Amino acid sequence: MCLSLISCDNAIDSMCQQESSSVEKLDIEVAGAHSMLKFIYNGVLYTSECRMEGDSTIILDEEVKRVADQMALLPELSAYVNGDGLMEYFDNSFIAESYLGNPIISAISSGSMDGWYQIHGATATLYDDTDYRDRSFSFTIKESQKGDSIVVTQFKDKPYEFNDKASSLKVLSDNTFIGQDYGAPFRRIGLILFEDDNFRGNSICFDVVNYSVPQGPMHIDNNVRSLKNFPLSPGSSRNWNDKVTSLKLKYLGRDGNY
């Protein structure tokens, strides 16, 4: 899926057109003479005109700049990419996981559902290069493991030797289409990537869910051609390329039972 928030960079524009199922997200979009920065933080939508100076983003709205500057100082800022492409931020991964695991505030608030799937599990694959190239490592979680997590506390040692290497990823669900059954139980599987070992530092979550929304993306697979497109904080020139040091792959929700 090519999401609605895209960059003025022609290379990124063409990348979005190449593969309709990939998630290519930047928090900057073109808006006349300036660009627009959009993000959600603690449930509040922030929007500001901005301009680019080299690799730097100059946020023009003083209040939005103040919030973004404060967020950049948080030691464990956690990001989630919504199905519509908008990046949502939380103070830490515990708060983010609690939010994403609640079917009322995270799923139902995203809009009415028009299709349900039974998710039997998911496989997440990290790649050394962009466009799913070079070395890769895959991790699989199954429905029988709803209360568990697949974890890597650090990538620097064998068998991985993959510390600060990941540049693209796929999260593919094993699913069966149910149909228009609005009584289906909520399911979300999240791949949570951390900047530091032992699940510390900044984090970002890519997920698969068992519903689709009208005129929206089919969010049962999540493919990212380049982690360069995901900033560590709003408007930051620092991004998630070559930043991953630990990870969790897990069912999100109380005891994984949603």
C-alpha cells in the first residue's frame, strides 16, 4: 500500500508507485511553497508548515516545534505507523503496547470494519539492505503462543551478528478470511524494534491486524522497503536505518487474548 503522506523527493514518489503493497512513510508531505509535518503524540494531532534545509527540517509553528523538540529528548520515545500512514508517538514502548493492545481505543477508533480475518500467526523478516536484499533473519509467532513473545535481546552476537544492520522488513500474517463477521475477536501482532539492547531506547512498532476498513489498506501484511523513511522523532534527520539492536514479536493485548 502506498500511504497518503509522502515526500517531495521524486525518488520516494517513484518508490511508492513500484510496489502497491509496501509501506513507504515519511512524516513530511508537500503543501505549496512549504511542506507539512504531521504526527500524533499522546492522542493529539500536530500539524505545521516546515521547510527543508539540507537534511534538517525547520518547523515553522512554534508550539509544534516546542513539542517536537521535547519529544526528541525522550530516551525511550516509541513510534507506531497507523494504517493511514500517520506516525503516532508515545513516551515509551510500555504505553504504546498498552494502547495498541486495547481493541476499543486502537481498533474501533480507527473506523468501522468491513472485513475480518483469522490470524493464525505471523512471520517477521529483517533484511540487511533496502528492497528486501542481502542477509535476512526471520522470526515466526503462532496463535498457540499468544501469551508469549519471540525476542532477541541483542543482535551483536552469533548467530546474528546483525547489530545496527536492518534496512528493510516484512511482517506477513498467516490468515484466513472470515467475512463480514463483526463479532470476530480482535487480534494484533506487533513487531517492535528497539534502538538499544534489552528492549531499551527508542522503539517503533509495525503490526498486522485481523480487520480491514472501508476504502483503507488491507493491514494484514506490513512491508517496508526502506527504514530510512521512518524518523526517530518528528522532523528528525535521524531515521531507523541501521538502528535496530533488539526486538519483540508478540500478540498485543492483555495476556495476548484479544
